[in-house]
Amino acid sequence: MNVFGVGPLELLVILAVALIFVGPERLPRLAADLARTIRDIRRYTASFAAEFNEVIQEFERETEAERAEWKEIGEGLSSAGAGVQQQLEGASREVQAAAADAATSLPPPSGMPTSDKPTNGAGAGGTHAAAPVEPAERAS
């Protein structure tokens, strides 16, 4: 058994030294005073801890309404964010559908090859190769 890091052997040494310096007549009164002081310290710390816990509980009771209100605000923001996200996804789908309709219903711009005509100059049979392009002559 250790009390404040002091084992039984150290406690006996302390008691022997106290007996020598205080004397056998005053030692019981000194032990009683020491016990009373320790008891007062324990009572004081218990009282302090109880008061501290009471203040914390009172604070929690006082802030319970505000915490509930903030929780409700957070839930409202979450649901509003989900609604906005759904609306954005719907708008995105509408834009993509409109773009797809526009791409299929509009004719290609003039000068641009269409997807059903070959682009390499080959006819319907695909046997003609494109003519090679000659490099331009340099002017001296």
C-alpha cells in the first residue's frame, strides 16, 4: 500500500523520526491534527467537485434550447442543400437533353463534312486516295 508514493517502510521511518523530534507526549496530538487536516482537504475537494459538476449541469440545461435550435438549423440546411442538388441535377439533365436534341435536329454548318459522307476524298466505294499536297514554292 502506497500513500503519495510512500510505502510502509518509508512510513515507519517517518514515524520514527517524528517520534524522536516531537516526542511521545505530542505525537498523538500531531497525528490527530494531521488526520483532521487531511479530512478537511478531502471535504473541500469533494465540495469543489460537486459545485463544479453543478455549474456544468446548469450550463447544459441553459444551453439545451440553443443546441436544439442549432441542430434544427443544421438539419434544415442539409435538406435545403439536398433540394438544391436535386434541382441542379434535373437542370443538368434538361440541358443535356436539349443539347442532344439540338445536335440531331440542326444541319451541319456549311463547309463541314457530314457524318454520312467520307472525309478522305474516297467515293462510295472507298477506293480513291486523297491527292498529295505539294509544298508551296518559296519566293526569292
